[in-house]
Amino acid sequence: MVKPNGGGNSTTPHFPLIHQCTSTGRENDTVVSDMDGTLLCGRSSFLYFALVAFEVGGILRLLFLLLASPIAGILYYFISEAAGIQVLVFATFVGMRVFDIESVARAVLPKFYSSDLHPEAWRVFSSCGKRCVLTANPRIMVEAFLKEYLGADVVIGTEIGVFKGRATGFVKRPGILVGKEKATALKKAFGETSWPPEIGLGDRKTDYPFMKLCKESYIVPANSGVEPISHDKLPKPIVFHDGRLVHKPTPIMALLTILWIPVGFLLACLRVAAGSLLPMPIVYHAFWALGVRVYIKGTPPPPPKKSINQTGVLFICSHRTLLDPIFLSTALGRPIPAVTYSVSRLSEIISPIKTVRLTRDRAVDASMIKKLLQEGDLVICPEGTTCREPFLLRFSALFAELTDELVPVAMANRMSMFHGTTARGWKGMDPFYFFMNPSPAYEVTFLNKLPYEMTCGSGKTSHEVANYIQRSIAGSLSYQCTSFTRRDKYRALAGNDGIVLEKPKLAAKKIMGC
């Protein structure tokens, strides 16, 4: 039985626990939930502020936030929750462009928020027809995730101050939304039409004021040892995400990251130099000596015999980072040229293999690829862009029309600190970030050469061939095939179509390549 939560009751209310709340027949009910410690298992928002600090401001802003966090903690426990959060807001946001904050909130934070979703709170939250989140976090940080991935209809959060497109570091009235400010904001947002809400969810005393306004209210207990929802049960799968950090930057992890970056960058330069300057037959051994693990599975085809005018093989690779062709060459022990798109000049300069840029003109690119195959083997990544999660994007079908000598290659990698890809940042740093990981690893799996009956030469369409290879690679990696494209990725992460301006004109056709 839920005890009545009269708004005028001054005594400490005793709310039932979340597992006592039924989630059946709630289609017409409204739920109002706190975020940290309620919808999310974790009660601390530091790591999400740290993600914004690093992704927008870099290592120095992360260091500034880390140094300010003890002050925030002291204020939180001895003064007020609002005072502690205000320090985190100032240290994170002051001087940042609002556009950059919104970009990180859209492209980076959902991946980390989704990995901490509380199963009981989500059970109740998802069962209701109208969903509202009331949080002390800055609305600009959380709204994209809550609305797009959790289906929230209303998000009420702290509003940050803005001057000429940049955050001031302070917040607008009524300040940080805690305690009575939450209750006031909730009344203002709902008005009289749908008042009072049926269900209130919270986890701490500063949530009690708004919880008492609801018909029913439930507490999400702290330190209950509950495991977050597993990835396969998320309300919406995370296919695309950006940002450099692999793991959540807890205070300890943030400190380790700051201390490692100078050392890691020097190590990355050494690894890049080894891959660029040493002969390809010994790069494999050099990588292992420098802590870069390269695992080879399957049997690669031998080099083409030019004496009998044998054309080269076209290696069809899944695309994890721009280093895929280099690790393919490392596995083969010989340099294999690659066709590329949207690769920085720095990456081209330091590349140990020949790179040829696609023009995005279908006829010109087809002629160029055929010519390269006459000279020897070639590697291409028909997804057109990288994907970090266990998904394969749609394969562009142009390659299937150019040759029947096709060898699928499944690429997989492992990074423990930094991602070696970006949609929003400077791509020239991608190889360095990959090699900055303490012990990065690549797994290169050579699948069987495509049988003739599955090629265009036997009557198959290019789309049938591309889809068949996509399924073959996905099956070997236990990944899922999707119909997403490069355009879908860049629209989700960067707010554009991922088109690179080619002087003197803007290319307009879909790409195929790295």
C-alpha cells in the first residue's frame, strides 16, 4: 500500500521501494523521475561532466575539473548539494561554446548513460504513457539522451548561463534544481491540466519535495548492488557514438588518463615511426615488441603472379579504424595499396602503404580501381566509414562490379583507453590515439575467397554480392548487419552528411572506401 504524500506534511515521508511499484496498466499514467541514482544506477554525475570537459576542452580542462572536484565534494557534503554541483558546472562549462556542449551531449554521452540504466527504474519509467525527468544536471547535457533513447516527453533540468554563444559557468534562475526548486519547476511545467502526476521516482532527500506532489512515490535504494541493463536489452541500441575515451572517467580514471597522455603520445610516435619506416615484412614483429598485438586468422591468398598477367585480389575489409589497410598489410607482410576517402594529409604522409583518393565520380573511381588491380592487390572498405560497435554498415556495391577476385577480411580491434576514430574531431590524430593505448590489438581474419557462383561474373547483381560479403564478415565476427550508411553516421554524430569539400566542387555521390 502506498502511503499518501500530502504536500503539507512536514515530517520525513516514508516512501516504498521501487520494486513494490507495479508496471502493468500504466499506459495512461504520468511518471516523474530523477536521473542520477534513479534512472541511472550511479549517483555521481562527475564522470559525465568529465566527459564533456575532456571532449570539448581537452586534457587541461579535465585537469581543471579534477582539481575542482574536491572543493565540489566538500561543498556537497557540508554546505549543500546545489553548491557542489555549481562548482562542477563552472569548472566544466565556463568559456565553452554551447554548440560544442550540445555536440558532445548528442554524440558522446548517450553511450555512457545507456551503460548505467537502472533496470527497476526503467521498468516503471518505460511502462508509463507520459514520461518526465526532473534533474539537477544541466538540461543541455541530458536532454538528447533522455528524449531520443528513453522516450522522455519532458526534461526539466538546470539551465546554464550563456553569453554570446558561450557558457558563463553560472546557471540561470532558479539555480541548481534540487529540493524545493525541483517541486516548483515541476508545478510550473505541468500546470493544472495533468496535475498531479501519478508516479514519482527518486533516490535521496532532495527528491522528497517533488515526490510528495505525486499520487504515488517510490524510492530507488542506494548501493543496492543492482546491475545495469545489459546492452542487448537497451531500449534503443547504440550504433553510433563519438569521443576519444573508451571508459567512464571516474576521478581515478581521469587522473590516470591525464598522467598517461604525455607518456602515451611519445609511445604512439614511436609505434607510428616503426610502422612507417621499417620494411613491411618486419613491422609485425616490431609491433609486438612495442606492445601492439596483431592476431592473424585464416589463410591469406598468395601475391599475384605478374609473369602470367594475373590480376590482383581485392580485399574487402570491415572498417574499424583508418589503420585497417595497414594492419592488413602487416598481416600479409607486404604493402597493399588502399583507396581512401576523408583521410587527413598527415595520415597520408605517415602511411607506410600507397593511398589513392576516391574522386566520388563513379566512372572515374571504377576506372582507377581497375587499373590498380592490374598492378596488384588492393584493399577497400566498402562501409565508407568506421563503426565502433558490433555492427556492420551497408556495403557500397561498386567494388563487386570491378572484379570477381574478392577476399573478405574481418577486422576487429581492442582499445583500453582511447578510441582511434572520430566524426567530430581532427582525423589526423586518429592513428596517434589508437597507438596511445597501452596495449592495442588488431585481429585480422581472412575468409575464403568468394566462390565464382557468388560473383557478378556468374550473374549475381552487385548488391547481392555486397550483401553476401557483408553477411559473411558479420557472421565471422558475431556482428549485426545494418542498412546504415556514412550519411546516417555523420548526421547522428556531427549534424552533417559527412561530405568532404573537394576543390573546386563539392562531391555529391555516396562514397566507397576508407
